[in-house]
Amino acid sequence: MDISTVAAEATPATSSPAAAGAKAEEAGQASLRQLGINPNHWYVLARSRELQTKPLGLTLWQQPILLYRDRNSQVHALEDRCPHRQVKLSEGQVSGSEIVCAYHGWHFNAAGACSHVPYLEANQKLPNCTLRTYPVREQDGFIWVFPGDPARLDAEKIEPLSLPEWDHLNYIATVSVINVQAHYSFLIENLMDMYHGHLHQDYQAWTEPVLQSLETTDERVDAHYQAQSYYRIDKIWSISQLFIPALRQLHPEPLDVSYAYPNWVATLGQDFKICCLFSPVNATHTRAYLIHFTSLQAFPNLHKQPQWFRRWLKTRLFGSAQKMLDGLVEQDVVMLEQEQQAYLAAPHRKGPELNRALVSVQKLIRQQATQRV
């Protein structure tokens, strides 16, 4: 049973998400759980490896978007809609530098214009219909799309979140996909909440967090903690701690977490960095990529090895933290979907919030959402 079925069974018609949002607006403020995204940022839609020869259709905050690679492997992003019969272009195929609709074989170029209709008669002109295109960039192993105003992109020089560790030979990466039936605010609150470690037990990387300072701007929230880490990457066998709990030993480390809108970044000491790249689908569905980086900076002898060997080792160890990362995601998704269901059932019920960082996160979401128009 999916979340919409649960909500329909548990919630009277007047407590629908739309009704909840309307009631909140009557009270002078829109419901946090209904707020949209600020489109004037870069959002990840896919990993580079996910887009091969076939087109890929995804949704970013209610906008169906088509990704495809042309003959030169250049990525293009168009609205995922054939203007002829309104079917999904992502059901079609790539021909050279164009996308071909599966239904009638109409061709569309990277500028979104119809370039060929197979049965066009000699006295007919090509249809004057143009699809929306999106700025798209392939960077650090991911495909980023900018759904906002292209004029702002150029004027303000807005850049995607940088992930230099992705290609750096001194970092080992692991990626887990988060696919949760919940509003994106629930996920970012979960990631910024350093006090829910009880949920994760053996998957937890740290314990006993103490908030040292909190910094906020219109673009980000930075929370600085002192915590006890279970991991120390200082010996060649240290990476085995990621999948052998008995080898872990507690020791103090700084824990820094940041909501750099619209994404999340955390560092634990000098050994670990975790990022979450958000791709909100709609008010009750969020996709995201959780990326865990393990540093090999503590091994100077390794840095002296030939680059081919270091590249081979980086590739060989990719996914070393998969069990831990997938376990964290699985446990969090259960809680997040319960939070969403509880909101749908009783949108006005709200518990006390004692975490100062989350109060700041909620304020930032509101600020960014109001800037989207």
C-alpha cells in the first residue's frame, strides 16, 4: 500500500495536503510541508552513469524533465512532453543529436524545436512548437539541472555544489539513493538532526553530539558539534571498520553539518564527509543521493604510488560503506514516511521542537520558497 492510499484511508477530505495548506495560509503562513523549492539553484537529477544511450525521464518538483546524450555524449535537458499528443518524449529514442518521439516519430533538437516529421507533406510546414529547455551540467559524477530563470543563472553566476572528492584519488566514495514518500523538509530536518542516533544503532558513525555553535544566513545553516566518533582512519586496515563494528573505538571529533540550500554536507573529523543532493519530486515524494567519502589522506606512502594503482584502488574500494549507508537510509525512510503520514492525518498537530538547528532550517526553507517567484 502506498502513502497516498494510507492517507486516503486515514484522513478526512478536509485534511488533504491542499486543505492543510489552505488553512495554514488563512492563518497567515503557508504550511512548511507544502512549500515548493526555490528553482534558482542547481539540482541533481541523476548520476552520470545512469544516463547512457537511452533517454531518461525524471520529475523535479512537478516538472517532468527529459535527459538524453547526443552522439558526442553531450547531455541535454528538455521538458518531457511531445507537443503533438502530450506523451512522454523519454519513451522515445536518440537519433544523432535529436530525440525522437516513440508515438509518431517526430524529431526534436536540443533547442526544443521540432526538426522533422516523417509524414510531412510537400505543402506542409514543420509545426511551430518549441519545448522548454533547461541549463544542464555534468559535474563530479552527477547531472545537474537548473530549473529557474536562466537570466539569474548568468547574472549571479550560480554554481552547483562542488564535490572535489569525487575524482580525487585520496577519497573513497559510496552512493546510496534515497527515495522517500515525504516532503523534502522532513528529509533535511532528519539530516540536520544530530540527536536521532538512537535509531541507527550499529550503523551510527558518531555519538554524544554537543552543539557548540550555530550560524545562519539567507543561504545556509551551519551547525558545529563536538561528538564521539566510532571510526579512525589512521592505519592501512582502518577502512575495515566500515563493515566490522568490533574494530571501532570511540574518540572525540568535531562534527559539522550544513544545509547549503538546497543540499546538505557534513564532515566528521578529517576522515569522513557525507553529502546529500536533493531532487524533490512533489509535496509527498523526494529523491536524493547520499554520498559518503572516506579520506585516505593519512597514508603518505600510498600517495607515492603510481596514479594507475591509486586509481585502481579508488575504483576497487568504491562502495566500501554501502552496507552502513543503505542501512542508515532504510531506517530513516521508515521514520520519514511515518512523519509524512502523520502530517496528512493531522496537519495541525505539531510537537515541540527543542533543536535550535532545525528551527533555523525551517526558517531557511521558508525564506528560499518565497524567493522562487
